[in-house]
Amino acid sequence: DYYLLMLEIPGISKENLKVEVLENQMVISGERKHERRNKERDSAWYSERRFGEFQRSFTLPRGIDPEKIEAHYQEGILQLMIPKAEATK
């Protein structure tokens, strides 16, 4: 009845995520903002955390109903339920 797309996007707030459907493309974008820390208390020599904007796009299959796509974001996991159109079921 639907396609399920799951993405791991840890460390990003729901407010900084954007999901758009443009023709046959789904575009997911957002920004992980750099956290300011107290240098005297929390200094790090090396960090592998990435900050900044990101964007990822996916080609949607034919025969879907883009108006009924549902998105849920919890604990760093974005889950998109992409329903098939009635004609393709």
C-alpha cells in the first residue's frame, strides 16, 4: 500500500528539517547548527561532528499519491510513508 523511506539524521531538531516534493523528486534538507561551548570547561582536541547544511534527493516511483505523504521524526530517525495511488494498488 505504501513505500517506506527511513533516514538517520541524528543531532538535528525537527524545526531544522525540510521535506519537499518537486515533480518526481523528494528533497530532504536541513541544517545542523554549531554548538557553542565554554572553552575553559569543555575543550576538545578533536571532533568528528559535522555542522552545516545538507541536502539529499530521491527519485520517487511512478504511481504514488504525493499529497498523502506522511513524515515522522523521532530520536534522529526520519520516517516517510509514501502511499501508492489507488490505480497502482
